[in-house]
Amino acid sequence: MSLVTQTPQWQALERHWQQLKDTRMGDLFAADPQRAERMTLSAAGLRVDYSKNRITQETLDLLCDLAGAVDLPGWTRRMFAGEPINNTEQRSVLHVALRNRSNRPILVDGTDVMPAVNAVLDRMETFVEQVRAGDWKGYTGRPITDVVNIGIGGSNLGPKMVCTALGPYLSDRLRVHFVSNVDGTHLVETVRGLDPATTLFVVASKTFTTQETMTNAESARAWALASLGDSAAVARHFVAVSTNGQKVAEFGIDTANMFGFWDWVGGRYSLWSAIGLPIALAVGFDRFKELLEGAHAMDEHFSTADIRENIPALLGLLGIWYANFAGARTHAVLPYDQYLRYLPAYLQQGDMESNGKRVTREGVAVDYTTGPVVWGEAGTDGQHAFYQLIHQGTQLIPADFIGAIHSQNELGDHHLKFMANYFAQTEALMRGRTYDEALAEMLAAGMPDERARFLANHRTFPGNKPTNSILMERLTPYTLGALIAMYEHRIFTQGVVWGVNSFDQWGVELGKQLAGVILKELEAGAVSGEHDGSTAALLEHFMQRRT
Ligand code: F6P
């Protein structure tokens, strides 16, 4: 099996980068007045302008040739058809089935999964309505006022990000909280001020074996029972979301209070499943369905549009262009929407756990860069923190700017000021400022010549920095669903080009194993395992100071 780097399509792109690397985007715009229009696509309520990239039509042709060479359409078809494309775990990858609002049959091992998907959605709806209406009573007969989701990774980041993003849709009488970290502070601080009699815990874990989640769940149960007294109260205050009924029962949660999902749902792709229960509790089931509908609309776009008009595929290919040909090592996600402040953290798991891989599906070590470091911060906070490096540092950092035409909180002229920054940043990143422009500006402002010449280099911006501008009318459940699905398929596209399995995560195992060994030593109060000198000394020091 040869690596993608050996294909003529890859090599053509390498040559093409050498030809294009000094081209200025500004010149490309000047030469083609239709560029912005040609390089803007719309689907599922999102408008994506990718014209501020260091690309020509030839670049797009070559990238699309590469997508053809790795059979992106074939892999997409296989994913949507339920084939076991997660080859190391021998599983299908079917988060698209969870939001398949068309209800078209999707088969896994010859069985249509849609009836089971719909059955769980129906159970979720009934439960959500009971809790939101105050009909689901706690052990003492009082309605639930607070929901605490206990989960980590995909069982936390997605629901937390979405519940924050949908702030304007939150229930007034049902607050939703998230506990993920095994640092006791997280649980203690979260339940401080909550009343056990009106608190419902959702223990969310695909495996129901994750150390952090199980530890937090046990402490949460102890906290609830310390006040409620009777272990029968667990049935009214704990529900589980998991694929592992046996472990749920062992924990003491009645499986009648368990919402299931399936091994073909990856943790980081699971917010559309019962893992989304806190979302539905927070915003209501109809809004949750709108979220699924937005994602489904993006799925339809991704699975049917030609690559040249396919938003997630093109965004993925642009990422390949910068990572593999232009030497970019990171990708910035910059939402100009306070409600989207957890999107970068969510996408860190989505992207880095998916494509942070060093071997191909076949287990062959790659000789090219795979998943980038994904990072970001909501605008305009980021502008006053790290944009300096994007503008004038030495690294190439492609960035996505995400914004909405209408704010959910139109307050005076805030939104116009906010969006002025959104537009100005991509313009500034592309345009830059030459030495002569910087000098002229300072001289015109009356600065002495010598001082102006000294400062001109410091005030020069190279520009030519690539950005995508993603705009939506308003951040709603529907557009949010589409946005998340867009990124999921962008990740998928890149995984296909790199030839990696984007759906396993073996890299998280080693640390977990070693933590298990070290925990036993910490409990025993003695270093007994084999450790390097640094780790052994750290452990000794820690244990001495604890006694
Ligand atoms: O960090 C590894 C991981 O397996 C993630 O992929 C997953 O989202 C997270 O742990 C939580 O797993 P679980 O839902 O099984 O508790």
C-alpha cells in the first residue's frame, strides 16, 4: 500500500506550492473581480467565503484531483452506508444515522438502525418533557431544578458546548451543569449550593468504565444520599447514558433509567445521541430536533454535492494544502460569538483525537504531517491576546472566522462593533501593511523621519494570511447543528486524504494504564513499580509531603 505522498496528485500539489508560494492574495483578487463570488458557497444556513486563501483555480483543481485519488466520494458513501470503516475497532461510523431525519434505512450487519435510533429519541422526548414539566419528581416529591451531567471527553464537551451555544433557548427553571474533571474541586464547586432533593445527575459514559466519570458519579451519589438517606433515592436522581447496560446496573442505576446508544457512535461524535440528553433537557426536545435537522441538512450537502461545491470537503482540502504543502502546524477556530466560546475546545477533541495519528489505516507509518493543533478563542478576546502572533509571527496559521449577521442580544451598537472586528481582521490578515505604507503613515502623522524609519519594520505586516469567513444569519439550533456537522465532515475529509482511521483513539491508552499503576503506589504510599528517575523522584516527594 503506497502512501498518499507517492501519488502523482500529491506531487503535482508540491510543485504547485513552489510556484504559488510567493503569490499575493491581493493580486489574485485584483486579477479576478469574481473571485469572492466564485469562492463562496452556501448550504444548510451557512455561507462560507473561502476566497481569502492562497489558492488559484488550479490549486482547487489539484486538490479535488487529490480527493479523487484517495476516493473521498467512495469513503463518504461507505460511511453513510454503515460499512465498518473504523477498521481497528471493526465498527461502523454512523453519527449521521443519529440525525438522519429522512429516516432512510441505514444498515449495520443487515439490520436497519433507524428504528432503534428513533426509539431512543422517543424515550428521551418523554423523559425530557416529564422533567421540564416538573412531572418527574425527586425522591421527596419535589420537581427537578438542576441537572448535573457527569461525563468527560465526548460525553462532556459536545453537550457543554451546545448548551452554552444555545444560551438564549435555555429553560428558566431547569439549570444544567457539567462536571468532567476528576479533580474533586470540579464536583464540589458544581454542587455547592444545589439541593440534592431537586438535583438530577446524568451519568454519561459510553463505556461506563472511565475513571474520572465513575469516580465523580460515586461521589455524587454519596453527596445525594448523605442528604436523601435512602438508596432508593438513586432511581429518582440518577439516570445513565451509555452503551454498557451491565456496568450501569452494577453502578446501581436501574437500566429502566438508562438511555442507550451504540458502538458505532464515537465518543467525540456522540452529542447527537442520548449523550445529547442534557441539551434536550436544557433547551427542550423540539430545539434538540432542530439541532439534528441542521446537522442532517449538512450531511445531505456533504454526501451529495460535488467536491468542488462541497463546503466540508473544500475546507478539509484547504487544511491539507496548508498543513502538507505550506508547512502550517496549527489551525485556529475563531468564533465571533460569545455563545460559541467552547467551540474551539470541542473541536480540539473532535479534530485532534480523530486525526492525531501516525500510521495509516493499514498500520504503515506516515511520512507527512497529519492532524494540526486546533486552537482558538472567541473574538474579540483573542484579538487582545494572540492575534499578534498570527499577524506578525513567523508561523503560518490558517484561521476560520465564524460570525452571525444578527446577534442573539442586540444591544446598542455592540454587534456592529463586534462584526466590524470580524470583517477587519480577515481583511488585515490578507492585506497586511508594507514597509512603505507604515513609513508614510507615520510621517504623515508628523513623526520625525529617523524615528519613523526605525519603527517602520516593526509596524510592517506581511499579510497574505489565509482565512475562511463562515457566516450565518443567526446562531440557532439548526445553524449550530450544521456548523458542527460541517466540522465533523471536514475532519473526515482530512482523515481520508491522510489515509488514517479518524475513529479510534489508541493514543489515550498508555497514560490511563500508567495512571492505574501509579494510583496503586500512591494508595500504598510506596514506589514499587519501575519508573524513570524523574517520575520516581516526583512520586517520592509527593508521598513524603502527603504523610
Ligand atoms: O479520552 C478518551 C475517550 O475514550 C474519548 O474518546 C471519550 O470521549 C472519553 O474518553 C470518554 O469516554 P466514555 O464516554 O466511555 O466515558
